Amino acid sequence: MGDAMDPLANPIWESLSSHQSHYAEISGDARRFPPEVTLLAGFPEPTPENFASLMKLQADGSPCALFLERVIEPPPGWRVYMTGSLFQMVAVKEPPLPELPEGFVELGDADVPEMVALATLTKPGPFATRTRELGYFVGARREGRLAAMAGERMRVGKFVEVSAVCTHLDFLGRGLAGSLMSVVMRRMRARGETPFLHVLQQNTRAVDLYKRLGFEVSRQFELLVILPLRD
């Protein structure tokens, strides 16, 4: 699927075939992360055979999220849970980043319940009890609560995905999302890596923020979240 010379053309498959292969649950050419890590799954091409392989991985009845080049109707046996258009954005520019946020903290295992609660409230994308394992996560606490966070998810070649960028509704408009992203991005660049991310096309507020941080749209995916039908 996509340009074989560009690993970001099929990032989920590529990450599960390389840097994050230790997470991969495999059936035929289909691969997925464990659902408690993230719902992302992929295959080289959206063929009936690959959907059948994916069905075997989803025997637990959990949903999975696919990034596809075009709108696709899944074969019989699947229920569509969610669809949408995603921008993939890559940080090709390096404008001045926001100042580091006051009192930011690295988030660890003890913070997982708050992280899951914040992601459930704000819906930045799939986030579960083991998502924090995928990389470095930082947060900002305000009034004794986790007010915002940002972190890392997929790793594809020299590219690392910025993910789980979210701010509690009570703390919007304070620049926390951008400043926490700057922490994560500085760390990536210090390692010689290039940040990239995925965002729903309709989330214009986030898209505008990411452009100010130096990201540009590189391609568009069609998000397809599906789960197997029960007999």
C-alpha cells in the first residue's frame, strides 16, 4: 500500500514490521498492536485475504483502527465503528518552539489512570492502559490535576510520531498543548529524529497549531475503525 520507498506511506504496518515489531500480533500479512497498547492495525494492502487475516487477530471482539489510502467498504463480517479523513503531517520546518511549560513532568506508570481519563475525556485518538509504554510522555499539572499531555507513539525509520496531544477542557487556551509538544519534539530532534503526526482533517484548531510548530501536510489517509460482527 502506497510508495514502497516511503515508510510513512503505511506507517502502522511499517512500525509493526521494524522498530515496534516486538508488539506485533501477527496473522498472515495482518499485524496489530495489543488492544491495551493501542487499537492500530495494518497490512500491506486492503485485500479480502488480509481482512480475513485481520479477523483472526480480532477474535477477541475488540475494534481496530486502519489508515487507508482510500475509502474502503470492509468485507462481510465487519461492522464499521468510525470513519474519517486524517492528515499525516511531518515537521519539515524548524520555527522557534514555545517555551517549556512551567512545572512539566515526565509521566510514568503511576500516572496511567489520569492519562487514560484525560484521553477518554478529550479523545485525541486511541489511548489505553499500556499506551504509555510506546515512548516518552510529558504532562502539565494545574490545580492538582493532569491538565494536558503529549507523547510518542509509532516509530518508522528516522520518524517518530507525536501523539496523545490533549488538554483538559478547563485549561484550554493557555498554550499547554504546544509547549508540551515542544518538549517532545526537542527530545526527538536531539536524537536525530523527525517528528510526524496524524490528525483528523476536521480538527482545524489542532491543524493550525501543528502548522505553527513547523508541520506540513504530507498525505491524507482514510481512517477506518472496525470490529468483527458477533454471531
